[in-house]
Amino acid sequence: MQNSKINFWYLSSFLVSLFVAIPIITVFSSYFSSTSEYMELMKDTFLKDYIINSFFILIGVLSLTFIFGVVAAYFVSFYNFWGVSFFKWALIYLLLFLPIFMHIH
């Protein structure tokens, strides 16, 4: 018999990702429809540049984050050096405090 209990983490992560994806999907789908003059102006002038620049920024940020994150996790996990316990907790706390710091500045 299958467990019919709803997984809170799955549901909440799905709702957050849906909340983030709705504006992106709206802008992308409005690019192909002719609903207003403003969208026509955006299509003709700078929307393509914004999409291309956003894609390059996304690839750059993901690449650098992956490289630095994997290197830091590798060294903290497989090597024993002075301050390794500090860096283990610092990497965890960085995930907690970085969004707060980004919101303030």
C-alpha cells in the first residue's frame, strides 16, 4: 500500500519554484503574442538583448559558483588542516546569511 501522506518539503519547494517561474513564463510567453504596444517596443528594441545578457550572466554565475563551491567542499571534506571545523560551519552559515546580506545591500 502506498503512503498517501503529503510531503511538506516537496510541496513547499514546488510552490516556491512555481512562484519564481510565473513571471519568467509570463514575459517569455508575452514575447510571442501581440498584446500591447509596449511589448512590441520591447520586442523591437531591447528584449532580445536582455534575454541574451541574462543567459550569459546565468551561465557565468552558475559556473563560478559550481567551481568555487566544489573546490571548497572538496578541501573541507577530504583534507584535515588547521581550521577545518571552522570552514565546515562557515560554508553552512554562508548559505544562511548570504540572502540576508544581499537583501540589506
